[in-house]
Amino acid sequence: MHPITTTHYLILSAALLAIGAVGVLIRRNIIIMLMSIELILNAVNINLIAFSRHYQDVIGQVFAIFVITVAVAEAAVGLGILIALFRNKATVQADEVEILKW
């Protein structure tokens, strides 16, 4: 049985990053876009923790905690804006929302 190395974590992180990027770029549902951004942030966290483990340093784990805090704040603000937008326009499709355009 092979041990799990840093390469395995990087491959998992790259897969999550790719799925998140495709979700942000292709989907037009704002809820799906927010979930895709969360996937991208989780990919960053996996990288931080993997390199923290690889170099035997706790700094990566501290940064991962900060990324989680920013993700929570982003989700709270994003969902608040989404609820207000849905009340005004009755849609969650990014293409149909013109209130955010200049």
C-alpha cells in the first residue's frame, strides 16, 4: 500500500480548482457560482495544508484558517445580496440581472 504524498493532495486540489473554475465560467445561476467559488477556496486550503505538512511548518494551517474566515464572510455577504436581488427581480440567473450593470 502506497502512502499519501503531497502530490496526491496537489492533484485533488487541481481537480477542485478546475471544477470550481468551470462552474464559475459556465454556469449562470448565482447560487452555483457561489458554490464554485467555495470549491476554489477549498482547493487553496488543501494546497496550504499539504505544503504545511510537507515542510513541517504550521504557517500554512494558519493561513487556511484565515481563508476559511474569508470564505464564511463571502458566503454571508453573497447570500445577503442574493436574497435582496431575488426579492427585487425574482430571479437568480446572472444573465437576467441588470441592476448590477453600470
